[in-house]
Amino acid sequence: MKKISILLMIIAACAFGARAQKFALIDMEYILKNVPAYEMANEQLSQLSQRWQKEVETKAKEAETMYKNYQADMVFLTDDQKKKKEEEIVAKEKEATELRYKYFGPEGELYKKRQSLMKPIQDDIYNAVKKISEEKGYQAIFDRASSANIIYASPRIDVSNEVLTRLGYSK
């Protein structure tokens, strides 16, 4: 009798623990394409990037022009003048490199601007996904756009449109 009651408890525990876990998918690319603030932020970043790129290119061209002028006038310059011109050219090239790093480096202005524009949008999406997950009891929600491991997924488990609706962009 004792063995039967223990066996029944083990079966009940296994049955209780083997409940199906619920999960869903979202397509972050699809969601972002349908969020106007994201498109505006991308356009802003593109314009800013182009402006800064022109500024960097102007500095680099100035250094290149200085070098070409130096090469053309080199035969007429004294050793001191050559040294001074070379230092000026190196300083201008360094200035262009520093400017490129300042704008486009890993912690540069473009990175900071992207963070300030994109973080609020990403936070809103995360909060919407979290609310949907809590309401519908999902254990996990995966992003199919960033996962190369998902070969096929049923459209029934894609909650991307629910996320857009939660954000106020009905589809």
C-alpha cells in the first residue's frame, strides 16, 4: 500500500511538472518598420552621420592638399621648413583621425545619439512584450528576426501585431 501511494504521488508530481510551457515569437524587424518614431530616428541618424562624414572628409582633404603642396614645394624648402611642413601635415592628419574617432568611434557621438534615440523605442517594445507575456502566461518570447536557429514557426504563435497594438500602432 505504501509503494502504491508513493508511486501515485510521483506520477502526480510528474504530471503537474510536465505542464506544457507556453512561448511565442515576435519579429523585431517587422515591429520596428511599423513604428514611425523608429523611422524618424533612423533618418535623423543618417543625416547626422552624413554631416559628420563630410566634416571628417574635409579635414582629410585638407591634409592631403597640404601634403601635395609640400611635395611640389619640397625642392625649394630648407630642412627646417620641411620639418615644419611635415609636422603641420601630421597634425592635420591626426586631427582628421581624432575627429573620425570622436564621431564614429565605439563610444563616439553617433553611438551616443543612437542610444538616446533608440533606447526609448526599445524600452517601449520591451515593456509591451513583457505585458503580453504576463497576461497570456508565456514562459518565453523569442525574436525570430535575430535568431538564425528558428527554421520554421507557426504564424499562430507570432505576437508581433499584438505588440504593435499595445504600442498604439494597430495592424
